[in-house]
Amino acid sequence: MSKEKLNKTEKRKTADQIIHKHILWAVGSGAIPFPIVDFLGVSAIQLDMLHQLCRLYEIDYDANQGKNIVASLAGGSLARLGASALKAIPIIGSFLGVVSMSALSGATTYAIGQVFISNFEDGVGLFEINLEKGEELFKDAYERGKEYVESMKKD
């Protein structure tokens, strides 16, 4: 990214690239065969994505606030933890856990990224994000995220 100011279209394109890259990492991290390690890896990837989006949109980044918002939005983390825990079941659990954790991780990362882009493009910073509105945006984006990850698998 150059030092020049990006116009809105360029900024959105860059944001989409940041999200796409982090989805790939999240899907890969979701495939880690060790329960909980995969979950922590995906969480770190999502926070890195948030940090990069904040930098792009010139939003002050606060790691603690970021963790709180990501955890709040990904309330479905229980589903990711469940998928992660499946890996502890010998043989079949590992396979099912890897497949479901990877898909959930990618879709969740997509949705979180979309929520932040929506807020940042509206000029809303980390401390001003309305979590109720964010959760609604997240639900819609999560469904699109599942389709996005599925299309990535085909490519």
C-alpha cells in the first residue's frame, strides 16, 4: 500500500484482499489437528485481520477492544470450539473436526471482516461500533461467508 491516500474503491479492494488472505489462513488453521490450538490460531488470525483493516482505514487499533468485539461477534465461537473438540475423538472425530472447523473458521473470518469494513466505511471506529447492529450484520455476512468458503474450495 502506497503512502498516497487510496480512494474508496481502492480501499475496498485492498480490504477485500486482506480478508481473503486471512480467510485462507483461518481455513488452514482450522485444519490443525489439535483441539483448542486451532481455535486460538484462528482467533489470532482474525485479530491480525482487524489490525490490518484498522491500519487501512486509519482507525485507531486497540487490541483489547478488538478482542472484545471479535469475541462478541463470533458468539458462534461455541460452534468452533465444538468443532475443535470433535478432533479429540479418535479417527472419525479428527476428520469431522478438521472439515467443520475449517469451514466455520473461514466463514466466521469473512463475516467479521465484513462487519468491520461496513463500520469503517461509515466512519465508525472500534470504540463506537454498535454490537447489536454488528451482530445482525455478522449473521448475514456469515451466510455469505459459508458460500464464499465453499466457492474457494471449488477453485
